[in-house]
Amino acid sequence: MVHQFMPNFPHRFNDDGSFDSICAACHSTVARADTEADLALHERSHRCDPLLLEKHNDHPLWPIASSGDRPRPRGAAVRMP
């Protein structure tokens, strides 16, 4: 079974009063709508493009780290226990 995760979708308020939903994993603009509530359907059906995931793997919109983890500089080695 392939592990799927539900990415976070920060919302950006635009000058024209609309909202954008941005996928935190692949950095795609998932949808633009007049209300934030209208973004939910698009967010639920979004599937990240694997090429974009690979491109942005080292540059998430914000680091998602468990307690004790610190974001690593790009190219830093990962220590395995």
C-alpha cells in the first residue's frame, strides 16, 4: 500500500477579494475562489504532481518537524540511528 498524506493548504487573500489555496507539499495553486469555503472541494481532490514534489522536497513552505527535529540546511547529511 502506498502511503498518502494530506498536505496542508494555506490560503492567500488576493487584492481582488478572492482566495487562493496553495499546496504546502508541491507549492501548486490548487484553486482560486470567492470564499475560503469554496476551496475545500478542490483541496480534497488535489493530488500532487510527483515532479513538483521532487523539485520542492528540500523547500517546503514551512518545515513540518516532530519534536526534537530541526530543519536541516540544504544538502546536509541525515544521521541514522
